[in-house]
Amino acid sequence: MAAIAPRQTEELPVPDDPAPAPAAARVHWRDSLRTRMVLWSSLLNAGLLLVTALAFYGGARLLIVQNARAEADGLARQTVRGLEATVESVQVSGRTLAASATGVGVQPSSLRSLLVASLAGDPDIAGAMVIVEPGQLPGDDDGFTWYIRRDGTRLVERSVADLGYDYRTMPWYVRTVAAPGPWWSEPYANAATAGEFFATYNLPLRRPGDPAGAPAVGMVSLDIPVARLAALVGGADGGTGLQPMLFSPEGLAVVHPDPQVQMRASAADLASTAGGEGWQPLAAAIERHQTASFEHGDAEGDALGTVVLPVADSGWTFALTVSDRYFLHRLNRIALWVALGGLLALMAALWLARRYSGAIASPIEELTDSARHFSQGDFDYPLPYVQRSDEVGVMARAFDSARGSIKQQLHEIGQMASARQKLESELSIARDIQQSMLPAARAFDTGHMHVEAHALLEPATAVGGDFYLFSELEPGVLWFAIGDVSDKGVPAALFMARTVTVLEQLARRHAGDPAKILATASIRLAEGNDTCMFATVLCGRLDVASGRFQLASAGHEPPLLLQADGEASLLALEGGPSLGFEASDAYRAHEGVLAAGATLVGYTDGVTEAFDAGNEAYGDQRLVRALRAGDSAAEACHRLLEDVRRFAGDAPQSDDITILAISRRREGA
């Protein structure tokens, strides 16, 4: 298409003695176009700079806070794992000691050896005690009461009776013998512990073979130093903006960053104090022994994030609080310096824009006017400044070239729209032809058996490469196949048509023998396959009366067998290579029985490799759980397809989805 010639400016003759022209009124700088350009561009740049800075600051702040929360959560879980390992070690030692104590009988030397072995076997245990009531075990009249405590490298031993009180009246003994199971005590310190805070794991002692509700004949207790638990909690260093806390089974703050709270107040006390409303979720989580994560503020207005984790089933609770102020302090300093630098850069840009904007304002206005006409479709509107050699001239000539190109492109777009409409129509016809090549649902009856075959195919594009086949080669014999051609679109559809034709011919020639069909098809499809396309195929043959089936796979996904009782499993087939690469006879038949009430389901990788919005695949596990016992072939196909759609949600379909189901049941069932 010819370009429109630029307009030539005609020079007017100048008289010999021109009359002096009146002086043009000088535009005040405040009203000039240059000033307005500088002003508005500066305001726009300042606004964009501010919005960008705020967006980056907000994003960086959010990222830092999220990372801090994630690191705090990971550190909290790591600390809890250490606490759980220590607590569970003590609990295992306690159960072992309780089981051994009643097994050896009331023999002081044996029971003392068990106590010493418990201390030696677990360095976390600082003390151990066994109490056996008199006359509760065979051959015993005096009972047994003994306590051993670790004191440095030596053991301090004494009878419980030497503690100066009647143990039968002590709350810890009364609670233990009445409890159905073991329990952890609150931290305590006395003369027996040498003034050191201990927490005790108490277990009721019952005769061998007694049920859980039988009366206790005594108790076993193991002591663990609170300092040991505090050392594990101390791994979350408070100097990094993290505040670790450990609470006893009744909510006492055993470890707390505030010395006035530690070993003196509970979580409920913290929540009930003035300004402590933010700790109410902590108290509630400790009371219910549940995991919790919440955000709150402190008295100084600092935002805090707290994660609460129970320590197994011991009743102990660990909490870790992270302060936003600590992590955002450096970000705020950097943001301040960036803001100052941006302000200086904005001032410099304002000065430069004021200096050089006047020279380009007028030509740009005229070019803008021409562009406005172009945008309205007036491509013949005169275009000035095409003869200039500066940037304005380059822009004018670019406009001149662009309008000719636009005219040409508009014409080509019209032709492309027509061609696209024709292509879409042809693809729609091709899709209908492709669908017509596939069989409709069928039912087969032989003797007292009723077999249904049903399939669904949803291509990812207008036409696809998936296919399925089933037919009654002879009375009472069902042959079926399902396959997936590499790639998608028209090439895959053409190779699919060729594969379907070859398989149908070979199925009749080999009486439905899956291994022979695939072996021969590998030869036929490899001939003249210069495009190196291939297809995975699962081929099978079913005897309707007996339910015996044969399967062979050419690199296809393993089928799923749903039994009548609802148990589903994937069949491990010894598959051969895909069809189309090269001739091969490495196809082995897998034999089995499709029992009455069972369903055999074949599928393509569009099912297991369907992705959701988070790019997570559907996978084999969801496939096994999707089907229900008693479903017909049609119900199994539709249930599986609906489950895949529900999983993928709004995510686009990445591959063709094909499902083939064959169900077998007795007539009238």
C-alpha cells in the first residue's frame, strides 16, 4: 500500500519594507505550557514514586513479617520436638519401671536395682521413687517405699518414710492411686529435691494383668529437673526478637522472658491483667491443650505474633512470640534513606524538566493533534515536521510510516479474522468426526452376567490425541483399549485416527489377544513415522461369563480395579514400550478375574496429572479414593471426572482427559 505524501509548507513572499509587527504578549511563566508540563509531570512522577515506594515498602514489610512468622513457627516446632523427645523418654522409662516393679515382686534389692537402672538409662531423669502398699503383692507384708535422687555424680537414697510425713495423705499420692493413668505434676522444690525445681511424672502401680480401672497397689514417679526443660526452651534465643515461653500442665509460666512472671503467674493471670487481653488465646489454647497461632499487641503498641504448641500429651505447652519491631527496625532505616534520596532525585528531575521541556512542547502538541485524528481513523490528516532532522522529525516520520502500516494491518486483520473463523469451523467439524470414531456406551449380557462399558473423553483443545475403544469381537467376549497420543491438537488427532484404525484391524485379526495386538501394532505404527509421534495404549480382553480378563500395556498408566467391597488398587502391569518408536514384542499379558460387582477403570495421564491452582497434581492416591463400591461403569466415569474437576477448580485443563470403565455384576443385582 502506497504511503501518503507529507504536506509541504509553502513559504510566503516577504515585502521589501514590512511594517513592524506588534509585539506578541509574553506568556507568564506560571501560565506557560512548559511550566504546566513540568508541574504535572513532576506531580505524576512524585505520585508514582510515592506509590511505588509504599508498595515496595509494604511488600518488603509483609515478606519480612511472613518470613519471621514462618521462622518462628519452624523454630517452635523444632523446640517442641526436643521437648517431646525428652518428655516421651521419661514417660517410656516410667512405664517400663512400673511394669517391671510389679513383675519382680516386693524384693528390695530388685526394686532398688530397677530404680538405679532407670536413672542410669535416661540422663534426663534426676530422681525416681517406688511405693508399694504393704500386703498388696504375694508374700509381702511390709511393702516398699524408696526414693533415689541424682546429686552430681552420686546417688542420694532414702526411704519415703524418712521424709517426715505420711505419704498416704499427700495429694500427689492420693491423686496417683485414684487416677486411671499417668500424669505430670506442677514444678516444685523442697528438701527432698535439694531446693531444685523438679516436675514429676506419676504412674499408678497395678498388679500384672489388672485392668486400667483396678485399684492401685502403689505408685511410681520419675523426676525431671525444670532446668533441663528450660535449657531446651532456651534454644529459641530471646535476643533475636523471639520470646520463648514454657507452661506447666496447669498453665504456670515455667519459662518466661519477664522474671516477675516466671514461676509466679499463669497464662490465665497474664490474660486477666490490665492490658493483657491479647494473651487470652494463649490461655484458652493451654486450657484446651490445642495448637494456636494469633497476633496481638503489647503495651508499647508493638505487633506480636505468637504460636502455641502442646508438648505431645504431657499437658506441657510451649509458646514462642516474635516481635515485628525487631525485624522491621532496619527496614525502616533503609526506607528513610531511600525516601531522602528519592526527594533529591525528584528535585533534580524537576529542574531538568523545566529547562528542556519548552523546546519540545509545541511540536508535540501538533503531533498529538495529528495522532488524535489517526486514532479516530482519519489516516489522511496532514502530518507536519516530517522534514526535520531532530527527534521530532524522527517521530513525525515514524507516525507517517505507522499510519501506512496500520492501514495494511487493518486489512490483514480482517483477512486473519475470516481465516480464523474458517479454521474454527473446520476444527469443530474435525472434533465431531473424531468423537464419531469412538464407540458409545454398551452393555453385554451372557448367562447371568451383565457387563457395562462406558467412557468419557474431554480434549484439552478442539481436537486431541486421547482415544478409547471397546467392541464385542464374538459373543460373550469384550475387547477394549484406551490410549494417549503424544502432543495435542491436529497432529495428535491424525496420529490418533491412524492408531485407532490399526488397533481395530488387529483386534479382529488376533481375536482380541492384547499382547499380540500391541506387538503387531508397534510394527505398523513405526512404519513411516518420520514425525516420531507415539501413543501409550492399554489393551484388554474380557470373558463376560467367567470374568477372566487379559491386559497388556504399551507404556500406559496402570488400570484401577475396584472390588465389590469398595477396596481399590492399581494393577501393576509389566508394560512394553509405547507404540510408534520401533517394533517390539516385549508385551506381556496380565491375567486376572473381574469378580461380580467389581469395576475395571482405565484412564490417561490427563487424570493423574491434572493440576490445581497451586500446581499440585491430582495423583494416584486421590484416584484410588475417588470411586465408590456399587457404582456402574457410567457412574464410575462421571464420579471420577467430577472429582478431577473439583480438585482442579479454576485451573486450566493441561491435557486431554479420558476415562474408560467396565463393570460386571449379576443380572438383577
